[in-house]
Amino acid sequence: MEITMYDNLLLLPLFQGLSKNDLTTIIEKVKFHFQQYKEGEIFIRQGEECHQLCFLLNGQVCVRTQDKEHAYSLSEVIGGPYIIEPQSLFGMQNSYTATYSAHTPVGVLTIEKAYLFSELDKYEIFRMNLLNILCNRSQIATQKLWHTHIGTLEEKLVNFIALRSQRPEGEKTLQITMEDWAGLINETRINLSRLLNDLQDKGLVQLKRKEIYIPQFEKLTEHLTESI
């Protein structure tokens, strides 16, 4: 069964609540760009200017954020449908905060920023949907700031990753040395290493040289929360 543009828009929270007539008018007036990417292809790079709304329609993307100052990175896998960094369209810094590549074959839909004001802004439901998405992300970011690097070692470990993640679940990979990570959370390398090795024995993480792989971050969070 062929998936139409109408079906694609219905997948996205920005367009939910709009009538069929409204969606038909939007499709006629707004230029949508649809593109497929093969596994491993990069379609957004960290630091690039954001000048369009970008939607992951299907498949999974790898989101990699690099902290150049402290020489570490965090990667996570996110599945669609998902709107990519709508907050980067506005404000003082209009650039992407992460690099996005296809973890599996993906379908991506983009809308130029100009259409937000010339056409989509005419629909109150669309404006409310966009405001809700931006406000929700702002509120989540604010809540994270209260759980930065305080508490027990277990809490610091979880909060360090959660603070830098776009979603609190799923597959994540932290590339960092043990010494650097211990220093960033104000802990000793020995204590951090002991905890991580215990978590590896339980199958919650996999340790490699300068890399910590977490298959399911929500299971790690649940385990550490119960142990506190």
C-alpha cells in the first residue's frame, strides 16, 4: 500500500488535530522535501545552520553529540516518527547540536523555515502544536538541570548520561576515558570502574576501550534507582 503525503503528515504531532481539508490545502501550498537515506549516511552535522523543520518519518537514526572541550561524545539511537531539533530554528544560535546519521534505512521529511510564517502560521492548531513541543523540551531541559552531578555515584552516572540525551531510554554509547568521566562527575576512577564492572557483570553495560555501550538505558536507570 502506497503511503501518501497525507499519511506522512498524520504521523507527525505538529499536524495532528488539523482537518483533512486543512491538510490538503497545506500539501498544495507548502513545498515538502522527502528523502531516503541508507544505513550510515549522515544527513545533519553538528554545528550546521538549521533553516528547516526536519522530521524522521520511519526507521532509526543515530544521534551523536560531541563535546570538543572535554573530548568525549554520546551517541543514542532514536526511532521515528520524530521531529529533529525544532528549537534550533529559533533563538540566538540557529545551529544543530548533534550529528544525525541513518542507523537503519530512514525516510526524512523537511519543510523550509519560510513556510512556517507564510503558510503554516495561519493554522492555530499548528501554532499550538509547535509551541507545546518547544515548551515540553524546554521544561524537560530545566528539570534535568536539577539533577546534574549531585547525589550518589549511581545517581551521578545516570544523570550524566540523561542530561545529555534526547530521550531517557534506548541504546546509547558514551565514548570517554574512565579518568575523564570520573573527573567530570567528581568521583574517583577506582569507584567508577568498580561500579561499571559490576554493571557489566549484570549485562546492563558493555565496556570497551574508551567506550561504554548501554543496550537499554531505561533498564540501567531502573536498576541503579532500585539500588540507591
